[in-house]
Amino acid sequence: MDTVLFSGNTVQDMLFVAIYIAITFAAAKVVPLIFGWLAKTVTSKTKTQFDDIVLEALHKPIFWTVLIWGIDQSLRSLVLPEAVNRISRNVATVTTLMFAAWAMSNLITALRKTYLDPRVEKSENRMDDQLVPIIEKSLKVVVWVFALLIAFDNIGFDIVSLLTGLGIGGLALAMAAKDTLANVFGSVTVFADRPFQVDDVVNIKGFTGTIVELGLRTCRLKTFEGTLVTIPNSVLVGGPIENLSKREARKQVATIGLVYGTSSEALEAAIAASKAILAEHPKVRDDFAVRFNNFGGSALELQLIFWVVPPKEFLDVVNDVNLAIKRKFDAEGWEMAFPTMTIYQAKA
């Protein structure tokens, strides 16, 4: 007669359970392989990638599901208290639902990489780069929430009472998290109105830089000095946004000072030469202006006003214009002025 160890279970029973669990581990390894082989035999005859994506998403969850249910069935061969059996069944049910949610999350990610990412890369709308990850995360949250609710229902919780309690608690939470909700609604407004896109240069609340990321709660802007600024989305809705990238042209206003000894003829020639330099540059708009603007404190001041197209080449164009003017003035002997002060000493 076998020796009874506990609760009516013998050594033989324990050995059988150990064997069942070992077989379960082997099955957990083999079943996904068999499933994959059979599925690939069928999917190889189709032209779509969807079935391959589903197989990849289900591979690991199938392993863990077989393992959990195999262990649960192995334990049922023992004589155990009803409370232990109930816990075992609940654990198997809940983990199966979690693995199903895991599989759905994998499927959502795989579908995004296969179908959406190639379209986003081809799209000229850079806001898609931020919108797609947000949609992916939102869908995953919905999947996990539904999986948790079904799990609670299966282990005996009253879902209606739970949802009612969550509704009351959610109201209190919404009051406490009103700033977070304002930021979320701000992101929705930004996606709807599109005042800017990722990689646009903007000015928000005195910060000027390039938009590098737009999330559900915050927007990240990288300044020209290399600083990363995080701005709550509620600020984007409540204040003005200057999108510098939407400008068709960028304006430059510059002043050139010539010494007071410069003749009127030389002054006119300097104005004409400056106009010619601007007219010859292919990226300077043709509505420029050069004028003798002011009798300055130490110079005869010429004012240059011109627009650069496209704006992103503004600094290079200004550099070209400045160098061309300096070379021309040097060649003609037109002397540029600098602040000076003359002091007369009175005789005693």
C-alpha cells in the first residue's frame, strides 16, 4: 500500500503529477511548433502578410497558455482542498486572459510595423509620426482593460458594482487629475488643428526651437542652443504659437555705415552696388530695398531690407550677401565706419 503523504495523496500520486508537469513542459514547447508548421502550410498558399503576422503574435502566448493549463490539470489529479482547486482554476483563467491580451498587443504592434509604418514614411505629413504611436498605445490600453474586466468577472467579482465604484472613484480622480486631462485634450486639439508638425521650427511662450515630439501629455521642443524644453499640451491650446517654418520667406534688415568723408557720388554707387548684389542672388526675393537711411552718430547709414527664400537657408544667404558687399566696398575703396569719438582739448 502506498504511503499517504498529505490530504489523501500518495507518493504514487505525486510521481504522476511530476510526470504530468514534465509532459506539460514538453507539450508547451511542441504545440507552438506544430501549430506554426500547420499554419504556415496553409498561409504559404496566400499572398497576404496578415496570417504570418498573426502567427508571430501568437507564438509565445500559446507556449505559456499550454503550460499554465497543463499545470492546472496536473494539480487536479491530486486530492486538494476546494479552496486550492478554486485558486488554481482562477489563476489559470486570469493568466490565460492576460496572455490573450499579450497576443493582441503583439498583433497591434506587428500590424503597425507592417502596414502603417511604410505609409507614414511615405507621407509628407510629419504629424503621422506622432499620431500612430499614440493610437497604438491607446488600443493596447483598451485591450488590457477589457482583459482585466473579463478576468475579474470570471473569478467572481461583480463587474457592475466594480464599474460603478470606478465611476465614482473616476470622478474624484478626474477632479484631482484635471491638469493631466487638460493636457490630453490639448493634444487632441493640436492633432485636429495642426498648428505645427514634427520638425517645424516654432516659438511657444518665448521658447524658439524645433518640435521633436508630441505626446498625449506634453510637447518637446529642442532649442537652437540644444536645450530640450518640455511644454504641457494645455499651454499649446491656451496661448499663441508662432510657426516659423510656415513662412514663405525670412526677412533681413541690416545697416551699413560709411564714413562721413564719403562723397555723394560714392554713396550713390555703394547703393547701386548693394542693389546689384541682392538682385544677382538667386535666393533673395526681388522686392528688396537699399536706401540712404540716416545720418548716424559716426556714419552715413545705408539700410538693406530683403527676404530670403526658402527661410531655412537664411543664414547662408545672409553670409553670401555680406561677403559680397564687403568685397565690393573693399575693391572700390568705400570705407566702412565704426563708432568713434573726437575729443578737443581746450587751451588754457
